[in-house]
Amino acid sequence: MRSSLRCWAAACAAGMLLAGCGDSPSPDAPASATGAPKAPKPAANRLPPEMVAAVSAARNTGIVSVHFVLNGIPTVGKALPVDIAIVPHRPMASIVAHFDARDGLALATGESMERQADPVPEKVLKHQLVLLPGKEGVFMVTALVETETEEGMLSRIYSIPVIVGPPGGAPAATPPAPPANPPPSG
């Protein structure tokens, strides 16, 4: 039963990650004026290929997007560094981010990314968290990203799923297999 619960939880987390993939551009995403393909981003402003998008509560990533990569296997009792990349897609006066983890997943460092004034659109803003998993399960790290534009302040919420395994990477306990040669009855 525990194994099927773990598979179900992993499938749910994978589904949440994939839910944000392949979305068409939002109506407020910047459009090319000429319709010509965009020039490639400079290497310093590119996201590392191992990063994945955090799940946006509003499905609106046209103004800012959040990406992450777990630097290790989430294991009970083992510190887990998480690289965060926040990408503003439009000009803005400032951007700040706050991170929160609960219920078996503690945030050791990195709970806030300090305010960035006048961030350059499409330039990656880097941040790092260190998580301390306290128990097995599927957990969420919440990122609250506040942007200030000419329209005012707006907060967006993103979720980062983390599936934590047992200490030492040991598989969950399974019932013993029946003996290969049963003893003779009689």
C-alpha cells in the first residue's frame, strides 16, 4: 500500500510540473513587432537546461517566471540546495521574492531574495535556498514574487514540488517474499 501511495504522489507531482509546460503565450506576453524570430539570448542570460518552471498559481508567466533545479536527491535529514532563477519579462521598477516551506520541509537559508531595482528584462536573477527535509512525502515550497510596475504592486505565487525519500536512500519497507522452495507439508 505504501508503495502505491508513493507512486501516486510521484505521479501527482510530475503532473503538476508538466501542467505548466507547453502553455501558449499569455495575452500579456510581449509580442514581436515585426513577427521576425527573436535574436538568441546572450549566454549569461540563458537558463541552465536542467532548470524547470515552477508552477504558477495564476498561469501568468508573461511578466515574470520562476525556475528551479534541485541539487541532489531529496532525502530525510540531508540538506538540499535548490537553485532558483527569476526572469522578469517586462520592464519594472523592482522585484523581490519570499520563499516558504512547511509540514516536514524546513527552509534553512534563502527565505528572501533582496529587492532588485530596475531589473533588466530577460536577465536571469539568481537565488539559492537550502531545504532540510524532516520526513518523507511530497511537499511544496512556495515562492511569492512581488513586482512593482507603473500599474502598481502585484504579487504572484509559484509552487516548487519536492518529493522526499527515506534517510540513506533506502527503499520503503516491503513485505517479505514467499520462500522459493516451500517446506514439505506433512
